[in-house]
Amino acid sequence: MLAQLPTALRDLRLPLRLKLWDGKQIDLGPKPRVTLVVKDPSLVTQLAHPSLDALGAAYVEGRVDLEGPIEEAIEVGDALSSALLGDESAPVEPYAAHDKRSDAEAISYHYDLSNEFYRLWLDRDMVYSCAYFETGQENLDQAQQAKLRHLCRKLRLQPGDRLLDVGCGWGGLARFAAREFEAEVYGITLSQAQLELGLQRVAEEGLEDRVTLELLDYRDLPQDGRFDKVVSVGMFEHVGHANLPLYCQRLFAAVRAGGLVMNHGITSRFTDGRPVARGAGEFIDRYVFPQGELPHLATMAKAISEAGLEIVDVESLRLHYTRTLQLWSQGLERRLQKAAQWVPEKSLRIWRLYLAGCAYGFQHGWMNLHQILAVKPREDGSHDLPWTRADLYR
């Protein structure tokens, strides 16, 4: 059986064991830390060209099983793929057409999976975005509360401010801004499951007079400058390259002159926005975020600026997202049996790879995450921001 394996595969000496369908086992290196249980004989020859998409798909579709820590399986899989395929860049694919129907379907696919499933591994407020680690020693709850506070302080929220939360999720930021900063918050989402739980939590905290959450597409936002501040967290990745100008125009028109806009989201490593190499981007598009597209920081900055907003601050949180994803992945791995009660086996396999794989990808700089703060200048060019960032760190 060893002779049937591709020569390049046998020469890698990876800490990987192959457990074959006939019961035989092959160690590809000393002290294997991960075992690949091969159920489909045709997969052996396919290992000569092991794209991350192909490896991930084989696991998701049940053609192989994994034994060993999921984070080590990701590391070994990347080493295998890199050694045999190199680090050639993915081709630039035509951008997807985004309309209200397809965007709503894509959001529902990902976010309406199961509130109980997400509750297992998110923080207590179910904040499904990059946390903020002020020392690196915080637990997930502490780091997410710090992130919410960091966003509100960057927006210089004041009591009575009208805050628009675009892509409000389960309402964690909306409730935090209302509770801790006495803002009046209007949040929108395309996920029915998120909206239902978000409204329940708003009611439980007695915040109905300060927080309004609705199902609404960003393209239908009011355009009369009624909001003092706008925040969008983990949402513009779903907008698509073709619609970024429109998205930024909608945010510009929603905020008053002198108001602030915060855009927090994942950005591409490549200036042309091509997917991550060796099939990782294709796996995410196929199984995790249909129609998701990551623009480069420069692309997003161009769209923001051309909409009439002035960028005043940019912060990279790549390593913060690495740590967030690690904690999410570890939380899910500790609760796999409970998770299996809430989602199908295929979905659980997808999310195991997705969380651990993204933690690995952010750690190795495959993508980034940026908070971009912009202001809508008054006609005379003025705004109300402090001269320095000192107020953020007092």
C-alpha cells in the first residue's frame, strides 16, 4: 500500500498517520500527532494534489475522518498542501453579483444555523466578531466587552447619541451602547434567528426605549442624515466588491454632518482581493460564507473616501482575531457532543474546520482585520474629533 502513495507524499515526513479503509496504517513521519482515517480509496491518489479546498471537502463530505487535535490537523494539512502545491496565488475570479435576495439567502445560510449552537462557543453576549485583548490575558467574555467599549469610545458616543448598527447580529453591541453609553440605537440585520433572540434580550434588559432592531437591507437605510454615529461590524465582507461604493454611500447619507462612521471587518491580504491561495478561499465560499468577498484595505479606503467620508483612524486587529478564533475553536471542541444536538454532522464538520482554519490563517497573515474610523466633514471641513487619541486610553 505504501508503494501506491505518491512519492512526494512519502518523502515529506509529516507527523501524520494514514489509517486506511482496509485497516492498514501508514506513518508518514515520526511520532504522528494527527491521523487521517481514509474511507474512500480514491482519495489516496488525490493526495498528490492536496488543495486545502479538496482536503476540507473530503472531511466535510465524510470521505475522511480526523483523529487528533483540530488545530494540529489544520497545521499538518497546510504543511502537506504547501509542500506539494507551493504557495501559488489563487486566480482573480469574477466578482459575484449581489442583490437583496441572494444576500439574504447567504446571510440566512450562515447565521440562521442555530442560536443554541452559537451560544455554545461565543461569549455571553454572543458577539460574533473579533474581540479586543488589552493585555492578552483576558478570557472571551472580558475581551468582547473590551471590544464593545473600544468601538463606543472610538465613536465618542455620548448620552442621547443616535447610533446606527449595520449588521447588528444578536444585538450585543446595540445593548452595550444603550446600557453603558446611554445611546439610542437602531440595529439592522438580515437574519431572522438573530433578530428574534436580539429582541428577546433587549426586552429582558428593559432596553426597548433605547434599542430598536429590525430586519432591513443596508440598501434600504434612511438617507436623511438622522444618525449621529454609524457602526458596522463584520458586515461589509458580505457586501461584495461591486457594491462597496453603494454601501459606503448609504453610510454617508445615513449620518449627519460632523458624525462618525466605524467600519470593522476582515480585509484581504491581496490588493486585488483574490481568495487565499491553495483553495482555502474556495472552501470558505463553498461551505461557510457563500458570496463572501474580502476587499483589501486600500480598496475599502477608496470606497469610503469617494463616498465623501474622511478616514481619520485605522487599526489592525489581526492578532486579536487570531486569539478570538482560537478561543472560539477551543470552546466548540470542548462541546462537540452538545453541538451535535443542534446542527447536522456536516455543519459541525464545517465549523470545526472553519474556526480552527481561520485561527491558523489569521496567525499566518493570510488575511487581516481593520477598524476604519471615518468622519463626515461639515461644509467648512470641520468636525468634533479630539486632536489626539489620548482619550481612548485614559
